[in-house]
Amino acid sequence: MTPALLAELVRAAASDVLTRRGLDISTLPGDIGVERPRNPEHGDYATNIAMRVAKPNGVSPRDLAGWLVEELATREGIASAEVAGPGFINLRLATAAQGAIVADVLAAGLSYGTGDEYADKNVNLEFVSANPTGPLHLGGTRWAAVGDALGRVLTARGAKVTREYYFNDAGAQIDRFVNSLIAAATGAPTPDDGYAGAYIDEIAAQVLAAAPDVLAQPDAERAETFRRVGVNLMFDEIKRALHEFGTDFDVWFHEKSLHDSGAVDAAVARVKQSGNLYEADGAWWLRSTEFGDDKDRVVIKSDGNPAYIAGDLAYFLDKRNRGFNLCIYMLGADHHGYIARLKAAASAFGDDPDVVEVLIGQLVNLVKDGKPLRMSKRAGTVVTMNDLVDVVGVDAARYSLIRSSIDSTLDIDLDLISRRSNDNPVFYVQYAHARLASLARNAADVGLTQGTGFGLLEHPREGDLIRTLGEFPAVVASAAELREPHRVARYLEQLAGAYHKFYDACRVLPMGDEEITELHRARLALCVAARQVLANGLGMLGVSAPERM
């Protein structure tokens, strides 16, 4: 019996009790909280339903809890129920009912943990979207890991997800990039507002190789050649780095295309028609304060050129025209103002601002030997994705970036995540899977096959592992709802811990000439289920589940 099924059972029992006693069943909350107590001596699960329902019905929480305990004790699958404290109810499951979780996992296989609550969502998930002016830095790398994992989690719960990278290939930053390339190609000093680093020299050399006569071209033509070839080379490097990192995109969207196609002009004209743009001081302003922004935003500057938000308006409209009903933007720590701005953009078109969600991620720092790493040999000023991967590998990099909430600044200890020990979270989880794979091979060697006698799994460590397996679907659902894939990583660490404790306490393989029993077979099935859930969870993070370590 999974926590979800137990919650349904508690709801049914509570409904019966309230009805029999002439109380109001409409006071039952939509969510029946069923949680595992911190102290296992308090039972397998606990619920506070009596405390939530008693007051609106004018009864004592302990009295209501007592009535519920009497009812729950008669329900199939409940071994015992007791009142605790001011009205908590502690529950113990019958061994067979608890063991059914193992059967559920084995039957579902790869689909265990999936759901369909987001089947009506067509999600545009835009993340990374770094300017094509240099290698991906650590902030972009964090989004590459977290964004991809979020896409996997949302897909697991039924959403149709399109991963999109928005290339900011229009504007002043591209001009500075081009000028930096030209300076490197001609041996001139890097411009004061330019980009430095070995990668600039490398790309400049590649432009010269692709267009040997470029330096003889007129200034405007030369700049256009460096722009066209250089930006494409940078694009290609970013795409290659992301692919090698395990993050691939369905759409690579170019900001410049919005301007070239007339989409920006069309979007601005549409907002003008709505009355949500006004003219002041020679510029056109969006009435964004009317939609919750802290100030009105300039859309068309006084010189007639579009401000950056004009592209945002066109881009949002383009997404909606492509059929997306949820647009998630994953932005960096310096983009807090974009939350209200992008929601205002939706409202300006008469759209539902809740179609827009903006997630803000905090900074990432690398620490080695207790000291922060500040420099990249290739990029010159920042630490890049490749710097991190070169030191720890893709799996450790992805897992370390995903396992913490994006709301907090992340310090990654390179010494720790390079270590093959249990204090390294990714090693701890992957080792549990590898250990289970080894166990399966050893079981095959001695002729041990899976059994279905799950009622035999009575050891406390068996129960703890089974209940942990049962929590996985709810964890994935919560990770999708809250847009927090780190919940899956933290769950996997708990599952790995439950498995390691089980393995140390419960022998799975027969010893020597010992006869194979149904308990051996049931424990093997439990191990196969644990391995399946570890693999499913790691897959949702885009991290490998190794067979050997």
C-alpha cells in the first residue's frame, strides 16, 4: 500500500465515521496528509486528519481520532492504529499490504513514478539561453542540468515539454564580441568593453581560416564576416558542450529572427492597439505597472529603436502562437525584475499571466582545497562548464548542480565530488545501484530467482526500504508541481541509505550449501525493485545508473 492509497483509505474511513456520527463530511480536506514519522517507534505512517477536521465539527480532536482509530483498525491492510498526543493517528501496515509496493514497482518497471496530471500541459521550457559570446559559465551550466532535469520530471508526470534555447544574437553584446575577434585577428589590444581569453584567439583564427581574405575586406563587410562566422562557431561550441553534458534542445531560437521577420514590429503594434502602450518623452511605454510591475517599461526608445522588452513581447507571442499553454523561463540571479515584466507582457496581450512562470537561479561557486576557483585558463575570467566536467565528469557535475534548490547559492566542493566515498552524494547513490546490479549477477550465478512472498518481509529494515520505495511517485509529483527536481536527488540519497542499511541487516543470497527459501526470493524481488527505482530516479536527473563501479 503506497502512501497515496493509504491516504485514500484514511479518507474513506473518515468519511464513514463522520457520516455515522452526523458530522459534516465536507470538512474533509482535499489532501489527506499521510507522512512517515521521524521516530519509527511511532509507526509506519502518521496522519493529523482528526486535528484538521475536529474543530469545524465541534468535537475534540482526541475523541475524533479515537473514533477513526476504531474504524481504521477494521480496514484491510492496517495492522494497528493508535491515538498519539493531541490527536495524531499512528498507523502500522500489515506486512502483506506493505509488500504490495514491491509488486507495484516490479509491474510498473520504467513507468514507476510517472503520472498524467500534466497531460493537458504543452510546456515551453526555456533555459540556459546564454549569449553566444563565450563558453558556458557555471551559472549556465547549473541551468543546463536543472532545466533538463525539470523537463524530464514534467514529462514523467504527463506534460509535453519542448526544451528551447533562446540565442541573444542581436544587440550590443554581439558587437563587442565581433570587435574582440577583429582585435585578436589583427593583433590589436582587446577593446575595453570586449571579451578576452584563449577562446577569442581560437575563434579569430578559425574565422581567418574560413575566410582568408577577411582582413582585406572593407570595414563593414569585415565586421559582418566576423559576425556571421564567429557567432556560428560560438553557437556550435555551445551546442557541442551541452550535448556532451547530456542536455539537448528541441528548438534553438534566434532573437535576431524576431527582428528580421517583423515579429517585433507586429507585437508592438498589437499592444498599441490594445491601449497598453502610451507615448511619453518621445518614447513608447508599456503600462506594466497596471499588471503588477514596479514601473512602466520603455518598449520603443526615443531614437525609434526597440528596447529589449520589445523582443520579449514578440517572443512570448510567438510561443503562444506555437500552441504552448505554459511558458517557463529559467533565468539567472540578476533577472528578478523579469518576473513581473514577463507576466506584464502576457497581460498586455489580454492573456493569462499564469501562463508565464519565471524561475530564478542563484550563483554557483567552485571550491578546491577550501578555496574558491575564480579563473578559467581558456575563458580568462570565468569558470566554464568544460572546466567543471574536465575535473569531475558529467555525472558528478550534473548531480551536484541539481541536488540543491536553485533558490540558494551553490558551493561545489571539487575535492568532495571527486571522492569515491559515501560522503560524496553522487557516488553514494550510484554505488547503491551498482551494488544491486552486482547482487543480481551473483543471484543468477547461484540460481536464485525472484519470489512473491512479500508477506515474509517483516524485518524493520525491509519495511523501511519498502516504504521508501512507495514514496517515489509522490516525490516526483511534488518535484513537478514545485518545479524542484532537487527533490528527486535528495530522495535517491534517502533510498540509497535505506538500501545500504537493509543490505547490512538482511542477507539476500544463501550462504554455502544453504537451501534457497521463499524469504531469499522475496528479498531478491525487493532488491530488484530498489534497483528499478534508483535507475528511474537517476534517469530523471540525466545521470547514469552504472552496473559496475
